[in-house]
Amino acid sequence: MKILKPLRILAVVTLAIILSSCRGEPFKKPPIHPNMNMDQQNRKEAQEVNTFFKDNRSMRQPVDGTIPRGHLKLNSEYYRGVDADGNYIANNPIDVTKSFLYHGQDRFEVYCTPCHGGLGDGKGIVMVGQYGYVPAPSYHTDRIRNMPDGQIYSAITNGVRTMPSYASQIPVRDRWAIVAYIRALQKSQHATKQQVQEMGGDLTQISQEYKQQQEAQAKREAAKKAAQGQEEVSADRGKQLFAQNGCQSCHSIDGSKGVGPTLQGLFGHQVELESGETVTANEDYISESIHSPHTKIVKGYQPVMPQFGSMLSDADIQSLVEYIKTLK
């Protein structure tokens, strides 16, 4: 007890000294930092003013003409899809293995199916849903089947018409994987009987499934035609459809040149075709051009317009014709 009493006194005195030091004023001297441990270095932070340079910026741009290591990209065939003369290369520069093809399928389903559809037939949800995009073309046409691989790669890299560039989203190797998978899709939808048999396919089963699909499609078409009789046909509705389907992306209505011929003053006038034939732009011609645009190609234009026949009803097409009649 005699020992504890002095200790208590010492504790009380110590506490009084500590409390007396808390005067409620800010400490104006720098804190004691005995071990710097590289906390303070002779360097500049990001965004900090640096008077050493004329523009007073600490963050410097790369020296003009320099290229980061590994980014020289001298291989034009691999990075740009063209040879030394600037021509599209015919074949994929990467060996197509099963794993590479499956990777292409995965990337295709992420980036391409919304517009091009799971089969590459141009019937993706964005197109079928009528979101105002120009319908994507089907891969299963002679024009795209005959395209060199480098041209398809270029479309992914640089974009084409209303399709944006995917260069910032899809790495180079993944783009080539998508090209490989597109070729696989084309072969799957354009195979001969002999090729199917060589792959072990059952032609009888395939024929039955195809027949069932055709019958189901015929029922849908019949129901669609039955409903068309109740649809309005008017120039105002045609104007709305013109905007919804992105027709203005290729066809102007003021006479200016575009990807496709202008629609101003089209109705009732003579049109020169690529074949050398001249036709009158009447209702039948315009309807056919919307439904099957590659049947009669206007001279000086490429056959790049997608087919709208599976996306528009007869009433839709007739409304578009009525609207085009007003564009004088």
C-alpha cells in the first residue's frame, strides 16, 4: 500500500502535465520525421507545375517520331489486312485451329450478333427490333462469300458505312478469329451434299428439320399477310419507316450524292441500270428495289443495300413507295 500511494501521485501529476499541454492551438512547427524512408523525393507528381519545361507541365508527351516498344506494327498483312501493294489479302494470316475458331465464335456472339444475327443472316435483335439502323447485310450472299479475308478484317477494324470501327474494342488477333468464324458460318449455310456427308451429317434428318422450319416460316408469313390487311398505307407512315430503318444513311432526299442514288425526283423518271437497260421508276420498280435490291443495280452504284423483304410487310413497302412519290 505504501508503494502504490506514490505511484498514484505520479500518475495524477503526469496526467495534469499532459492535459495542460492541450491548449487548443494548431501546431505550427513541422512534424518530426526521423526516418524519411523515401517518402520525400526530388521528383514531380502528375499535374504538378514544372518550370523546367516551357509549357510548365510535368507530364510529357512522347518524343515525335518515337513508337513504344512492341507497337511498331510492320506486319501490314496482320495489322491492316493488306499486302505491300495495299491489296486485301485473300486468306487469314493466322492458322485456324479448333480453339481459335471457338474463340472467334465467342467474340462474334459478343460484338456481332446484335446486328448480324447468330447465323450471320443480318437478322440480329437490333435489326429486327427496328431501332433505326440500316439493316446489316447477310454473310450468305455471293458478294460477301467472295470477299477476301482482309476486306472483312478491314470492315471490323475501320468500320464500313453505318457500321462503326471496333479497333478500340477488339484486339487484332480477336478480329482475325471473328473472320475465321464468319467463314465457318458461311460454309455451314452453303455446304454441298457431298461436304455434309464427308462431315458425317445425316441428310435425311437435316432435310426433315429444314422442311419443318420452312413450314413454320410459311405459317408465320401467312399470319403476317393476314395482319397486313389491317395496316395503314400512307405517305406519312412511309416517312416514319424511312427514318426508322435508317434509309437516309444511304439515300438523300435533297438530290445530294450518297452511297445509294438520291430519291428526290425519282418516281416516274428513267433510271439507267448497270446492265445498260433503262427502266421507269414506277411503283413496281421501287417495291422491287426495296424487297430485292440486287435484282436491278443502278449504274454507278455498288450492290450493297441489304434486303428488306423479310423485315417489312407489303403495307410497309407500299407506304415507303407513297412517301417516295412525294419527294419531287
